[in-house]
Amino acid sequence: MKSLRILLTGGSSGIGAATAKVLTSAGHRVTLLARNTESLELVASSCPSDLVRFSQVDVTDEASVSQAVSASIDEWGGLDVCIPNAGLGIFAPLKEAALSDWKQMIDVNIGGVLNTLHACLPSLIENKGHVIQIGSIAARNVFPNSGVYCATKHAVLALSESLRLEFREDLAVTTINPGAVNTSFIDQTKDDELRENYRPQFEDGMQPEFIADAIAFAIESGGRGVFSEMTMRPDRR
């Protein structure tokens, strides 16, 4: 398969870092965006130097995202794949949750996706590209203590369906819906008791490389068909 030009947000850790390594090892060119420069440098150092670029970007900052996407297009000559992976979850009972936490999840999980897609779409459409959305099993279900997080992932799924319908002839659209993944995701929850109660579920979850492999599989299936949606759950032995 030819080397694809890919933009990936949230590339400094977890699923994003694993995806960067899997995609560059397959020969694809990847631009990583994230807030943590030190972590970005570490991830980039584990990838072939000629296949990876990175920029320190907060996905909630529209201007910064637009500038970074433009730089990536200039560097690689266009974009073939966009993966707006950056996201967070802050779990708490609704009656005890901070409004600022709700707004942060909305700003990152929805606003960050919109900022990224808006900047990438012209080049993706021109190149008949592929959008890989990172949803969650929370995109199809609602769980206690995570109502706003679930709402943001429902929004991601709805956006994927909208892209699929409106750009049927121009874009492939895939939504990856993972269950628990063994990353630092749960560390964002501020309620100590809730965080520690949930931690074993995440530690027993899927490895981020498993999700990264699914993303690569969806991308490299181009020309044979499109995976519109992939739901992945931990193996319960």
C-alpha cells in the first residue's frame, strides 16, 4: 500500500501514541498534535524520523489547529487520513460534578474534533481521504457517573454519520468504539473513590496497540470496502 499522509491528534500518549508507532512502522507519514511537547518528542523518537512530524497544539484552540494542519499539508503535500483522537473523560455523579469539567469535556471531545475536521476536510475531500473517529462504547450506551462524557461520544458518532451521508462519494468514514483501554485515561477523574473503583476495570482493559491495529486495518482496507463502525471490548477470560 502507498504511504498515506495522516494527521493524528492526542498523539502524545495512550491510543494516539500507539497509533503513531503502528502507522509509521507501516510506512505512513504521520503528523502528531498534542499539548505535551516532551511526550510528543518521546513518541516521535520511537518512530522513523522521516515519517513523523509533531506540533504542540491544544485542539480547543481553533487558530492553532488550523495553523498546524496547514503546516502538515505543506509538509506532506496534502492529507489522506484524519484521526481526531484527542479526548478526555472526567467521571462524577451529575449532582456532584463541576460545570467546568463538563465544559472541558465538551470543548475537547466535541470542539476539538470539530476544529480538527474543519481544518482537514478540504484536503481530505480533494484526496478522497478517510476520517477515523475515536468514539467509545459510550457512543451507544449511557453509564452512571459519565453522562456528559457519554453525550460527547454520542455526538462524535452522530458527526461520523453526518460525514458519511454528506460526503458519500468523497470520504471514507470509520468510527472506532473501544471499551476500557489500559491507559492513563482514568487518571483524569478527580473523585478519588470513583477513580480507584474504576481503575481495575481499565487496567484489565485492552492494550492501546490493539486499538491502533484496528485503526491501521480500517485505513489499509481502502479500495476493498469501508469499516463504518468497529466496536471493541476487552477479552473477559
